[in-house]
Amino acid sequence: MSHSFPVRVFYEDTDMAGIVYYANYLRYIERARSDIVEQLGLDQRAMRDEDIVFVVTRVEADYLGTARFGDRLQVQTRHYAKGAVRWVFEQDVIRDGDVIFRAIVTAVCMTTAGKPTRLPAKLRLKGAPTGN
């Protein structure tokens, strides 16, 4: 599935050089993933009450350009279930048509005790395509 999420760069997002601080890109893509979960109709608070959470287990990131205060960005995300417990997100942060940050994020569905568990049926049934 594909998803788009807008981000505006605020002054607080930048370093002393006026460039977005590198860790903030991870915040931007996290917001996009949270939006996807909500759009799929998953209630993470209710899941947590049932002792089920999503945990990021891997991030591959490439910084390809820079963003500055006032820039308008788009986080483009492609996501798919990979196996019974993993959910993979391929995320690009785009400014003016150019990819400036690219990440592949793997999240797994776990119990609050730290044991892997199957992705929620609601997620599987909502059409998150299955990857290899």
C-alpha cells in the first residue's frame, strides 16, 4: 500500500546551521507510520490493553539531501506485511520532488512481555500486501 503524509519544518527541527537535525527525519517517518496505523483503523491503545504492541527492530537510513526551516516535505510510504509478525515500511522524505531521506523500517508485532505475535487480523484484512 502507498501513503503520503505532509510535514512542515519548524525552527525547533533545525540545528545551528539551520538544517534539519538528522534524528528529526526519524520523527517525521514515525508520524507517517502512526498515521497509517490510524487510517487502517487500528487502535494502538486498545492493542496495548490487550498486551500487543508494534516495535521497530530495524532501520536502514540514507541521508540524500537537506531540509531547512520552513520547508514543506512529504513522507511517501510503501508498506507491506512480511511473514506473520513483521511489517515493513519503505519511506521517502521528499522536498520539491527530490528524495532527501530514504529509510526502510521493520516493525514487529509483540506482546508487552517481548514475545513475537501475529500481526492483527484487522491489519492483514485491510489489505497490507504481503512481501517476501
